[in-house]
Amino acid sequence: MTAVPGLDEDMEQGLVEPGGVDGTAGPAVRRARAWLSRAAEPGSVVFWRFVEDAGPVEAVRRLRAGRAPDAVQALVGARAGQDASLTDLLRAQRCGARLVVPEDDEWPGGPLHGLALATAGEPEEPQHHPARTVSLVPPVALWVRGPARLDELAERSVAVVGARASTAYGEHVAAELGHQLGERGWTVVSGGAFGIDAAAHRGALAADGPTVAVLACGVDRAYPAAHGALFHRIAESGLLVSEWPPGAAPHRHRFLVRNRLIAGLTRGTVVVEAAARSGAQATARRAQRLGRQLMVVPGPVTSAMSVGCHELLRDTELGAVLVSGAAHVVETVGRLGEDLADPPERPTGTRDGLSDLAVRVLDACPVRNAVGPERLARVAGCDVLEVLRVLPVLELADLVECTDAGWRLARTRTPGRA
């Protein structure tokens, strides 16, 4: 076997042990996956399958020796001769981050299993240029910054996504959703962008609830820069997550790639606002492909930021569920029979509980001039005895009153005419 500089020397010198303890991957595996996370862009089915088949350490050896399949070697290119894995791990340690790999107990295997199932249907050979192919494949590793465990937060999590150029309505709804989900102990997952993403994160933080920001750059970088304080707050109690190593720049194509991870980590995705063509719609459709529950908040029909939401609801093949609050969301993605939404409160009225006959007699009662039971019976279309049986019930409810001239609506209220 050809020796490869970097990883092989460390193993020979005893700096890297081949196995891990206490449910964690060994240093050799961890460093290999750190190298792989920088070597190729995520989202390639051929690259992911190569790593799965060969194993991370052997995959690194083959790539650095130029012995990988041509399609895989082309994805790495000139990066095969570089080794920044140790630098990336040290840089992550300095900013309080860590690398979580599939060999760790912390790896959210359950949620990400949907990505692996979706990949099973992908062709072995990409139909387009492999560097531009984005498949629903699991990540080879995840850089994580924050004190919480990734697997625990992903267990009960919901993605809340939407437009960057959001309206006041959308931001209010997103913040309420984030706050209410946080109060219920659910993790709010989003992308940390302007608009709906930030509102959802802030809502969860306001409720002291867990929240995860999935980034399209390194976890040591704040993008957008204006959200530096927000990311700092998330990292204090929740998690910043990225497939790219520390220092990685937020290139445009990476946002679409990371959207599949937002959908894959969660039980369902809520779209709050989306234009006719938007990244939120792409995330929603990826969630549907992964078998996750798709939920949509409707908006004003006059708002351009709700066009995408309404189109998702109109597409019957997606099976989107209309939701208006966290109770609807939790009922949709929660445990059967446990996370049920309370029925909406309805205003009570004076006619509630009245029989059909009582309602007819009440409608027959005049407002001013009192009339006898015979007149009420003719107007209500019933027997006089039935009227006499109903009138005391209406009187006890303060709906009618008896005078010397007969019966009329009570002077204190006139509910029958509402």
C-alpha cells in the first residue's frame, strides 16, 4: 500500500490511534473525515458512495495517491495534494467547535437515515457534471459549534424557513412559531439568514428553547455579518452546524446544498413565506422527497411573499399541510395521540345549547310589544303547549321576560336579533 504524507505518518508515529472509545470515532477516522470535508463539495452521490464503500481512511489514501475512480478524483482535483485536516481540527477547537462523524454516538443517524434512503435511488453515474450534481446524500461529517448534542436536538426538531425579503407579517408568524415551539421543547432549525430564518431563531431564543443554525460557511464565520451576535447567542445554548470546515467561505452554490441538510435533520419543514421562486420552496420540496412532513403557513393573497406558499398548498402531490401555529405543527410531526392541538376557542353566544324549538320561539318574541303564547306559537310554527314548555327555560336564561301583556325579549339584551 502506498504511504501518503500527513495521515499515514501520524499513524506510524503513534500520534493517531485507529480506534475510539466511549462511543466516539478514533482520531484516524476523525482526521480522515476532516480531510474529506474540505476535499470535495458536499452533495455528490458518487463521492459519498466512494467514501462509504472504501471507508474514510482508505478513501483518503486512494484520493491522495490518485487511485480513486476518475469521477471521484475529478471532484477533488488539486485538493488531493493538500492536507489541512489537522489545521482545521485545531482551528475548530480554538473557536469551541468539534467535528461530529457518523462513527460517533452523537451522529443523528435516525434523522439522516432519510438522506441515505433517498440516495439509494440515485444513479451510480451522474447525468450531469459531477461537480454540479447535488443529491440528497448524507454529509461525510459535520462541524458543530455549541454545548448541546446534535443527536438530541435533532430528535425533536422542526425546520422553519422562508423568504429573506420577508414582510412584517411573516416575521411575526416566524417569531411566534419559534417561541411556541421552544416553549414545547422542540428544536427550531433554520439557516440563520435574514428575514424568516432570523425571526424563527430569535423566537426560540426568547423562549429559552433550543435552536440550530445550519450554515453555508465555516462555523467560525458569521454570515451574514450582521448576525454575529445572533450566532453567538445560538452557539451559547444551541448549535451552529456546517458541512464545510472552519474558515470556509459562503459561496452562493453552498446555500442550495445546505438546504437538504435543513430538511434532512428535522421531522418536518414549515414554510412561512416564499416567493414564486425561492430557496424556501426548494427546501420544502427536498423535505417532501425525504418523506418529511411539509407544512405551510398561508398569507395574504395580495402578497408576493406568499405566492410560493400558496403554490405549495395547491400542489396536491406534495401533501402539504396548512398550519397557523405551533400547536398545528406539533400535532402534525409529534407522536400519535400525544401531541394533539387543542380545538380553537370559539366565542360563546346566548343561543349555545338551545334546542331548535327554543330558538324558533326566541326568534318569534318581539322586542317591544309583548304578545301571548298563542301568537308566539303561530309565528314559531309550533303548538301552544310547546311554547309554554320552552318559555320558562328562556326566562331562566334571561333571554325573555314576562309582562302583564305577555312575553317579549328581555330588556337587558336582545341576542335574538344579533
